Amino acid sequence: MQDDDLTGMKLALEEARAATREREVPVGAVVMCNGEVIARDHNRVVQRDDPTAHAEMLVLRQATQKMGVRWLNDCALYTTLEPCAMCAGAMVLARLSRLVFGACDPKTGACGSLRNIVEDKRLNRRLAVRRGVLEEECSQILRAFFQTLRKK
């Protein structure tokens, strides 16, 4: 496992734990460029009453603003859950070079599970994808969150 992959995913997990404390679906994301953390955040859909406030969307916006660029060519995005179609499309449009995620999402995952937007050869850009990094930890935080919700 590449050191950056482990570092990025551990930071994304920290963000997912923060989301849990805020009663958001526990997904965290990080953008790294050349080993440097550029942006990190977690889901804020409930907090912002915004269905687009997914962790991945938030870090893409933060990264482009911080770097003062439109394209994130040499950057990687780390996220605890396989991105949905909206987030996967935004990653392609942002021209990220890599995506690393933990848990697969068979219901809405758009990076290999339900569909595969980020590697679709019909698009003019594709991302290199690494799946299953710290998969058990990423899955467990989601399972625990939804079990707690069901008990209430």
C-alpha cells in the first residue's frame, strides 16, 4: 500500500468520525497533491440543508479555491465510501488523477459497483482508481451509524 494512500484514508476516516458526531452520514474525504493535504471535510448535507454537500464535493471546491486552479490534474481524492454519480462526475470534470476509496457502495456507487463513471472510456478523462483501502474500518463506521439510527 502506498504511504499516501494509507495517510489519506486515515485522514478521511477522521473526517467520517467528525460527521458521525454531527449526525451526518459518516463519509469523509481528503484531497492530496504531491503528498500534501490540500483539503479535507465530511458530509454536511443535514447541516447545510444541501443535497450536494457530500464530502467529495466539498473537498473538490476547497482544493480548487486553495490552489487557485480549475483542474486538479496531479491530485488524488481519498474517500471512505465509493462516490455517487454526482461526485464521480465532478471528479472527472475536476481532472483528478486518482481516486482511492474504502468501502464499496452497491446501491449508489458510481466508481465500479452500480456504474463506473470515473473509468468510462467514452469520456475524455478517466481516473486511476484504487478500491478497498482500509475497507473494513470504512464499512464499520457506516454500519454502526445506521444501526444506531435504526434503534432510535
